[in-house]
Amino acid sequence: MTAIRRLLVANRGEIACRIMRTARRLGIGTVAVHSDADAHARHVAMADQAVQLGAAPAAESYLRIDRVIDAARATGADAIHPGYGFLAESAAFARACAAAGVIYVGPPADVIERLGLKGSAKDVAIAAGVPVLPGYQGADQGDARLVAEAARIGFPLAVKAAAGGGGRGLRLVERAEDLAAAIGSARREAQGAFGDDRLILERWVRRPRHVEVQVIADRHGNVVHLHERDCSVQRRHQKVVEEAPAPGLSDDLRQRITGSAVALAKAAGYVNAGTVEFLLDGNDFFFLEVNTRLQVEHSVTESITNVDLVELQLRVATGDPLGFGQVDVGASGHAFEVRVCAEDPARDFLPQIGRIAAMRWPGPDTGARVDTGFGPGDVIGPDYDSLLAKVIVHGRDRETARLALLDALGRSGVAGLPTNLGFLAAVVAHPEFAKGAPDTGFLGRTMPDLVPAAGPADDATMLAAVAAVVLGRPRGEASPWALGRPWRLNAPAVETLRLRDGGTERPVTVEHRDADLLVTIDGRAMALAAEDDGSGTLALTANGTRRSATVVVGGPTITVMGPGPTHVLALVDPLGGGGDAAEGDVGHLRAPMPGKAVKVHVKPGTRVERGAPLITLEAMKMEHTIAAPAAGIVTRVPFAQGDLVAEGDELIVLDAVET
């Protein structure tokens, strides 16, 4: 069959880099595409060639089919891999590739069309004898029809976007009176995420598990599964932790689920890699949807099967047969993956933007795999999702792999903006997770345990911060005027630093001795020696114990990344006046993050009760509704639907009233 000579990767971030690694190993040239915002991104630097597509918004760059095809023609690329997200499940894109004579690394357009819509995919599943949930996936999308079908199905039920995946456009409706609002919200999110506002309805399963099966099929009718994954640990229907194989399945249940996935793929005429997703309810399972692309969590399947899924995709795309059968697909051990995201768990997981000051990941000697498309200096903006990296581990069994994941997370850190690393470690350490087989409600039930109030920094963290401040001062001549630190004639120099740890100021006394420092924190004196390797990593020896930490000092802010949680401290200027600025009038509600106003629920003069929705923002492909903190009367609404807002912008002015 025709070999691929040059591959254009129509994506960005970690998945673009991951695809290029396989292409490079196979001797295939690579082409990157990028928006203006990504001109200096890692995937651009990694590729042999790069083409600029347009402005930062995806609609003006990564979603422009015409510009991607033009980039392939201009660079001589003979194949395009869509990665996941953006155009990865676009039948129109697959057709455009075929029309341009470019190999599309994915299923044929008609298969994408048939399976990309949850309703028609459900019809295929029914025809293949695969169990499905009761629901409605008809062509009549009128509100009256949806309300009538909901009454037939019964509550609780799910309102779901017919297109796409990732939980976007999904709403749980417990009561009939909440249905209209859920339909409107799901339609808006579906239209924004997928350009398609069609919906389906399904019966809601109270405590299901989310189990999916990886399939691969060639053009010669061969279809095999590469075992299953469990993706039940979810927040807002977004996967947080994935593992393979799914824990706690009997051999019979595992065979029925994987067999159903293969049967559906054959019935659909599937080609290339895809994922068939199921809801597991006890010993019963029901078809959920098909993802006609590579999944974010494909790495755990690679870990237990020792195959490169991207390589298989490329070979199948050229017309090669799989070259192996189901009996040849083994699985060994257990694998986990966690998604490290730029979000703040303490603020309801609001997406974060900013510049990455430093990153710290477990080294290759730990056995952990880290897939990322970012590095120090990169800017995380508001235009794309918040995924920074994936941390993947493998062990001989689930508990061994779980402990390896905890170790890997303890060796990870990001400075410059908040991340969910501490939250992930809390999830993996939770006793219910350790027991295995959590359901999709696990995070909802345990969230208070997983996002505790930030505790004080430990002694090792405080010592690392002190060492970074002292070592970071200018060095030069032997003259005491050039030392950049305190000195005293014929006596040790002593200084006091004030470090703000959360809302508490902690004085730290530092005695400068010939070979080390004597640091006193909260009445405890510790001898400290530190070595700086020049990259921000400090080797610290305190009271006979050696430890390393990555410390980033930016102005008064000190970020300490070492084994355990990342801590952010502040160096207080004793002459700076002290005290935090006033937060301002509580009636002035400000944007917690940059985004777009997708719905304004009130106007000046509207009287609202506490908790009433005021304005809904869309950021990082998710909707966030700002609610009234108290009963009041709206006096000012500066933004209209469709307006862009910056973090800190005044959204609503609300005068409180007595109730």
C-alpha cells in the first residue's frame, strides 16, 4: 500500500506532539498548523514545517477546513491526522480530505456522520443487537415534542447534544419544571461546541459506571477490540481519571461488553480507531455513544497492550491490513491516566489563564509517562480547553499502579497559574477510589474531602522558599556592600523575613553562617544548606535530611514545587504598608475569568432572589452561571449576549434589599 511521506497534524497541544513522536519514529515528515496565539507553541517547534491558519479563536483557525486543506497542499502533505477535538469528528472535513486527494487518518465520512450523531448511532446499536437506554432520538426537535417524549420516558432523564462528546451539551433533569431551561442551555452549548443544536433524551441511570471499549478496524473487514477502559471518575461529565482494564468486571460481563463493541463497529462498517462507550448498571450495560476518533485516554490502552495506537491508525489509513486477530491482543498489568488542567479547584474549578513560569514532572527513571504540549514561558489563553498534560503510569496490578500514580503526582508541579494537581492526588488517595470500581457519582459525593481548605506550608516548603530568596540575591565582589545580604562585623548576620502563607504572615529568622543558614520557623531552629543547579531546582539539606524542590520566585510570589502539594507563598515587604486591598462593594459582581456572555438573564430593574441566575459566561468550552449572592434589585447590566468579558470586569450591579 502507499506509505505516508508527510503528515499534517490538524491539532495543537499534547495530542499534536504525541502524534508527531510516532510519525518521527516511523520516518514520516510532519507539518504543524497553528493559530496566531500558538505561533511559538511546542507542537510548532517540534514539526518539520508549520503553517499559520488564522486568529486565536478556533473558528478562525483550527476549525477552518479550507485553510487546513490549503496548508496540506502548500506543504505537500499526503495525509492529515485530526487528533481529538476541533475537526476530529467532522464528516465535512473527512470529505474535504478525500476531495483533495489527501489521506484522512480516521473513519470514512459516512461512518462519522452515522455514528457522530448519538441518535443515528443508537439506531445502529439497536440493529446490531446492542442494549440501549429508553429515550428519544427523533428528527422532530420542537420543544413540544421533547416535552411530550420526556413525559413518556419519565424523570430523571438526560438531555444530551446529539453531536459531539466530552459531556458538552449534557444536562440532568430531575423534575418536569426544570426541563425547558435544560433544553435551552443544552442547545446553546451544543451549538457553540459542535455547530449543531439537535438534542436527544435518555433515561438517567442513578449510579452507573462509564466503561468504554477501544476498537480498531481495517479496510478489509477485520475488527478487533483492544480491551476496555473505565472512565467513571468524572466532574461535570468530563473525565478526570481513566484506567485500564476496568476493575471488578466478571469474565462474562467483559466478554459481552467487548463483543458488543465489535458487533457495532462491524455493523457500521467502521474503519480506523474508535471508541464505543457504555453505561454499566450492575451486571447490565447500555450503549452510550461512539467516538469516531482517538481518545484522550488512549494512552492507558497502549500501556496494557504495548501497542502504539497512532501507528496502527497510520497503517490502517494507507490500506494495510491489521495483521493480527483478536487472539493476538493481550493485556498485562494495570494503567492509570490523569488529566492535569489549568483550573482552580478552590474556586469551583474555574479555568485559569496565565504564563507558565515552570513545570516539574517525574523523570523517566520513575516509569511514568507524561504527555504535554506546553513548557515554561508558554501562555495559557482563554480560547482553548484547559488541558496541560497527562500523567500515565503502569503497574503489575491496580494497587501497584495507584501507588505509582501517587508518587508521580507528588513529583509534579506547575508554577504561574493554579492547576488541579492537588485535587488529582486527593482523588487517587481516597479510600473509595482505592477500593476500585467507583461510579460516575463518586466525585460528587466526596468533593468536600477532595478540595479541603489549604493547609499551612510544612517546614520543608518554608525552607525551600527561604533558600530561594537568599540564593536569588545578587552575588559579586567580596565587598560587604556587594553581598546582597545582611552582614555584621565580627558576628553572624541575622535577618527576619516575613512570608505570607495563605492569610497568615509567618516571621522567619535567618542567621547567615559560613557554611549554611540557621533558619528559625515558629520557634524551631533548623540548619539549612542549599545548592542551586541553575534551573530553579534546589537541593536542600536540613537537619541531615536531603530533599529537592523546584522553586520559582516572581516578584513577591514564591512557588514551591516538590514532593507533595504545590505551595504559593508571598514575601512581605515590611515597608510596603501591608494589608490586602478592600474587596469592594459586594453588590458589584465581577467576572471570575475571561469569557463570552452567552445569556443575560436580567435587566436593570429586575428583582431577584438569592441564587437566581444573572448572567452565563462561556469559557474554555464550558458554561458558568453567575448567581445572585443575595436578594436584590439589578441596577446595571454592562454586557449583552455575545459580548466578550475580561477577568475582573463588572458584570452586574445589584442593590441588596431586605427579605
